[in-house]
Amino acid sequence: MYIKRIKLENFRNYDNLDINFSKDFNLIYGNNAQGKTNILEAIYILALGKSFQTNKDQELIKIGKEKAIIELEYERKDREGKIKLEITEKKNFYINGIKQKRVSDIIGKLNIVLFYPDNINIIKQGPAERRKFLDIMISQLKPNYIHILNRYLKTLEQRNAYLKQIKFENKEKNILDIWDERLSELSSQIYEYRKIYIDKIEEKIKDIHKEITNCGKEEEEISIFFKTNGTNKKEYYDELKKNREIDIKKGFTSTGIHRDDFEIKINNKDISIYGSQGQQRTAVLSLKITELNIICDEVEEEPILLLDDFMAELDENRRTNLTKAIKNNQVFITCTDKISIDNKNNSIFYVENAKIKKQ
Ligand SMILES: Nc1ncnc2c1ncn2[C@@H]1O[C@H](COP(=O)(O)OP(=O)(O)OP(=O)(O)O)[C@@H](O)[C@H]1O
Ligand SMILES: [Mg+2]
């Protein structure tokens, strides 16, 4: 699959932009703060419904303007299409000119894997970053997953609101049974998806990581452990029931799949605690290459790769390993220098103050 063309209007620092891309490598280079990442962000939003840089849609509109438009044309093995987003006070997505009801309706049309320096947070930060990694990957592959997850989060919000009403307004505790019933049903469905994909990661990452670390040094064994507090509806229900009094006291739900996590171990030690900087970076690269392989296997097409300032921060060995993982993917690379790419079908774009020149 690949993106043929992208158009921007009042998006971030751009007034108007209309460019065609190469099917293979696209290098976007220029000084800091010129608009390189903004292009990748536009692509990412049209593929996944939201930005990787902000949750505030208003920030996406050019300062002083009221409406931003981003649009792209893509081609896949079996179809081609257009995805468009208009941002005003609201966000409206269009596929081939037809307005979509939900943001989630556009997810999965394009498959994207983003490599950027903040990926390290998957390891360094708390469980929320790891859940986000997992949720984005599964959503791209199983559109139903995002609906179930959204229903769960909505129900969770209702339960939390009701917990506060019990605490402050003395509402009837037994009504919680209704929320617990719904939450545990949805939890068991989410568990099934997450378990499948954690297993897939576990299966693939071992070899990928061995290959990256096997360069004369000691080979590292990587493993992934899924941490959740149930495996089926009954177990999730019982957990909710068990923690009911604590939850009422706290005013929020303390157990459930919104607390899921996975642990990454290297030679049996938790890497987020015991890993060196280098080990953490390598593990994150292994994880992202694993994601790339899983998406590629499932959709039977090469996903689009966005590498934002990423090449620059890899050493030669890691860079070689990443390059090996890139096959026929369309790739967008941003960097400050005009790095050389050994590929005949590449396009080079120079960005200066939101103007792009193809070289
Ligand atoms: N809503 C907005 N309106 C106008 N300008 C914006 C808006 N949002 C961001 N910008 C500006 O866009 C510029 C380019 O941002 P971008 O992140 O694309 O830079 P970059 O070329 O990737 O730089 P770097 O090499 O530092 O990563 C920045 O100067 C930023 O202030
Ligand atoms: Mg940037």
C-alpha cells in the first residue's frame, strides 16, 4: 500500500500544500521547525484518527485560521481511495467523499507504523504507554476491537460516576451489579484480543531481538509477560466485586483491563527497571519491528513506515537491522541532513518554512 498524494490546508504551519510521493522512499529534510514532522503527523491522523503529538485538535489548525483540511490519496493491492479530514470545532472524516459517523470508521484503511524517538516511552513510562502501543496495533487490524474498547471506557466512566454518587449521595450499592456485569463481559472480549496479540509479539520478538543483539556481544533473551487481573468474564466480575468497597472509598474503579500491562524482560530481568539505555533502545526497536511484521503478516501487504528523526538516533548496527526489516514498504523519513538512501525509486523533499521543494 502507498500514499500517492497529500494535500494540506491551514494545517499546523502550512497554508497550502499539494505533493505527490514516491512508492518507495521519501526523504523529507530541512532545518528544525520547518514543517517536517507536521507532514508525518497529517498522514498519521488520516490513518489512525488522531495525532501522536497532541490530543487537542485545535492545535492542528494554523494559528489565526478557523478550519484545517488534510487529505490523501492512497492505493492498496485491491483498492484505492481518498481520506479527508476537516477540522473546525469538530472533526469530520470523509472516505471517498462520504462523511463518516465515527472516527473509528477510518481506522484500518491505511496501515502505519511510526518510529520516533518517543517510542522509548513504551519502556520507560508506565503501563498506559504500553497499553496504547497494543491498542493502536490491534485497532488497525481488528476494527471491532476499538468499538469494544470504547464501550468499555464509556461504561467505566459511568461506573466511576456512580461510585461517587454512592459515596456522596448514599445511592444504592447493588446497582453496581449492572455496571460490573457489563464491564466484565467487555473485559473478557478485550482480554481475548490482547492475549492473541501479546502471544504473537512474544513469538516473533525473540528472533528479531536475537538478531539485533547478536553482533559479537552476548546474546540477549527477550520475553514478554501479559499482566491482567482475569482471563474470563467470571474472574473479572469477581475482581470487581471483591474491590467494591475500596472502589467506593476511592471513587474510581481500581481493577480491570484499563489497568492491563505487559512486562518486557531481558535475560529474565524487567527492562524498564534494570535495562541500560542501550538495552532499552534496542528492545524498543525490536518491539517496533515486531509490530511491523505482525501488521504485514495479517494484512498481507507492507504497511507504510513513518520514521520521524529516527535514523539519526540509531547506531550503525541498529540502523542496519531496521533497514533489513524494510522490504517493499513505502517509507517517509524526516531528518535535518540529506542522508543518502540507496534506493532507485526515492524522492527527496527539502522543507523550508512550510514550503516544500522536490529535488
Ligand atoms: N497550529 C499551528 N499554527 C502555526 N504554526 C504551527 C502550529 N503548530 C505548530 N506550528 C509550527 O510548525 C513548525 C514546524 O513544526 P514541525 O514539528 O513540523 O518541525 P520539524 O521540521 O519537524 O522540526 P524539528 O527538526 O525540530 O523536528 C514549528 O515552528 C511550530 O511552531
Ligand atoms: Mg520534527
